[in-house]
Amino acid sequence: MLILNKRLGRRSNILFQFASVIANAIEYDYKVINYNFQEFYRDHKGTERGKIPQADITVQFLNNKFLTKVCRKILFSVSDLIKILFPKNYYKNYTGENQSLQLNSKSFLKKVKKSFFLIDGWWYEDIESFVTHSSVLRKIFTPSDFVKEKLKEYFDLFSDNEYLVGVHIRWGDYRTWKNGKFNFSLETYRKYMEDLLKLNELRNRKIRFLICSDEEVHIDILKPLPCIKGPGSDIEDLYCLSQCSLILGPPSSFSAWASFYGDKPLYLIKNVNDKIRLEDFKICAYYTPDKFHFFKNSIKDNIITRKYN
């Protein structure tokens, strides 16, 4: 049995981590308890009932919100004791970078199948199982009916012949993360959008840019570029991006999940003055801190890994 205890990261980081565990548990057949997904479980079809039907995975204790909170508090309080009594059955990482728990390792699988293992923090990964079970993961993390209805209302604003390009503008913590390396100005995003409009391959498309951000963006500044704001909430913005034909943004698990879930090509803005090319848009196969795993030329059996630090 695997117990996911204290979590780190925002929604999209949490989705990639939990999806990795789900894929690993399906592949190797063991039980998982993840009470730290409580904030998000009603947003997805495969988790909204408190259990994931494709595997022995629980996100709500007896499908009761109060009892789940009690269980979380108990686990939080005893995690340090577990670390002392069962140090080999405990993993703790609060940085994520340059360290990860390999879920397909023999030592880990032996513990979760014969005993238990508790994780505090992140990062844990299994790219092989993730890719193998990617279609199941997309089904599990399909938006709930409530979220779907919100998305339908939003997409009714567009005409059928519009070619949507999702633009993820990330500010917030990016002002300091990696010393602000990927904290690009609105003018930089404008430059990439203008360059995209000039690509010969897209000259006959009626392009419209769908702008999603963790902060307020005054899109009037981007005129005359054809822009529209995303719905605004993180879950709706995330799945709106996944429905765009192309996605553009700085290195982030947010745009990575949108690319993975929607099976849509993503371009990473890594510098101010790079030249954008259509062939540099790739579908994200997997994401870990500081690494993107893309399908090479969108061929699904050929994966390349790109570091962006």
C-alpha cells in the first residue's frame, strides 16, 4: 500500500504526480490512499466518487469529507514517527529538483506490495507506466460534468472556423523562480504571437489567441492582435488550453498538462528572442521538475527529453 501524505505544488504539478502513481499502481497492482487530493477530486470524472474504478485507489475515506480530513490530520501527525520507526518505508522531499523517487524500482515496489510506503512532498515518477496508461489517465482526469458545462459555455463564444492558440502567461512566483529566468514581459509574449501569425503554414488560418494567466492581463495592450481572456479559474483555464490547436508558454507543468491531456502541440518560450517555428511545437508525453518529455515529431513511440534549466 502507498500513502500519499503531505503534498507540494499547484494543481498541474499535483496532477502529474498523482497520475504517475495511478499509472504505476495499475501496472504493478497495489493499493493507494491519497487523501491530499481532496481539494480537487470533484473536478474530475474518475475521482469525483472518492475512488478510482480503474485501480484500488482511494481519495476519500468512506466518501466522507469530514472523515477524510480527520484521516489527513492523523497521517500528518504520525508521519515523523513513521520516519523514525520505519525509515526505509518513508520518503520525504520538499525541493523536487535534482531528486525523485523512481516508482518502478524493485525496492519501492517490494514495499508497497508487501507492506506500506508513505510519501511526504514530491517528486515521484514512472514515465514508462505513465505513457503506457496515458489513455486511462486522460479518462480518469476528464473534467467533471460541472466543469464541462462551464467550458461549453465559454467555447460557445467562438466560431467554428477559428484556429485557437492558447497562450499561457506565467508571472507570480516566476518573478523569483530560477532568478526570474522565465518571467517574461507582456511584450515578449506579443513578439511570439506576432511571429506566429507570420508563419507561412498558418497564413490561411483565422487565428485567435486564448490568454490564460495566474495574474490579471490587460489584453487591450495586445491590440490589434486577436485575443480573448480565458475563463479565469485554474481548472477552466487548464482545460481550455487543452482544447486549443497549439499552446504557447514558458516552461510550466500547467501548459505541459494541457498539452498532455489535450494531445496538443506545445512550444516552450525559453528566451526573449528565439525564432518560433511550427516544427518546434511538440506534444508533451510527461513532465518532471526541470524536464519536459516530448513525443518526437509527434510520433508517439519516440520520446525525447529536454531540460530547460
